[in-house]
Amino acid sequence: MDPLRTHVSFACVCCFAGGATTVNISHLHSAQNYFADKLTEIKVMEKGAHGMLTMTSHPNVPISTFPYKALHDGNIIYTHDGSESLTDEITVVAVAHFSNRDGISSGSNSKGTSRVSEPYAIRVKVIPMNDHVPKIVNNTGTWVWAGGFTIIHNNELGECLVLR
């Protein structure tokens, strides 16, 4: 690993279809101890095709950049759009800020310098849910009195083939 580059590690994020989940430090963190306390912000380079990152304070507003501290505080949310997709991917870069005393050359900038990581993909695994309304395909003639009950057997259930 190049010590002058900022490297970030990612773990897969899991989310139910149409749901939301917290993205935190266990999903996105520095791969090098040296940079662990120097990461300051995350920039979204490519938005997800089937979901978005938001802050807990504004859950319906997609974000393009957020402070790294928000991951520590659990303030970043991935929200899936409810589509039938089983995966999603959001490309981000991490920004590390160094002061002059860190030993990184900053040229004429007396406040320090910043380094940007290579782009990394946050991979999202979407857990499918059968949220379709059930539909009666055929009526086989079973009768039940009001307040009564009956057992429905396999031969009384209709079969439906969906052609695409």
C-alpha cells in the first residue's frame, strides 16, 4: 500500500427492498492506521441506481458530500427505492486533511493539505421482499359459512403461470 495515498476499506451494506439502513464506520473506514484520524469528509462521485445516501436530519434529501464524523455518529442512511433490484453501488472518495506538523508537504499553504482517495464502490445487497398483493387466480368453489372455517387443500388452489 502506497503510504502517500489514502486507502479506504468498505464492507457490504445490506438493506431490505424499499427499506433503509444505517451506513457507519463498520462499512467505511481507513485501511491505514495513519489516516484513521485524518479523514474529514466523504464525497459521492456516482449515485446509486436504486437508492440514495441521506443524513438522518434530512432523510429525503440525497447527499453528495458528508463529514466523515457523520459515519461515527450513525447519521448516514442508505435508502432503497423499492425496485426489484438485488444490488446497488455508490462510488465515493474519502478526503484526508493534514496539518503542517503531520510531515506532509503542503507547499505554500500554511493551513495544511488534503489528499483524496481512489474511488471506491460501496456495494449494497438488497434483501428481496414479496410485497405484491395476493391475487385470486381462479375460484374452485370452496364455501365457508360465516363464522365457520374450512381447510383448503392443494387441489383447491389455482396455479398461475406468469409469461414474460
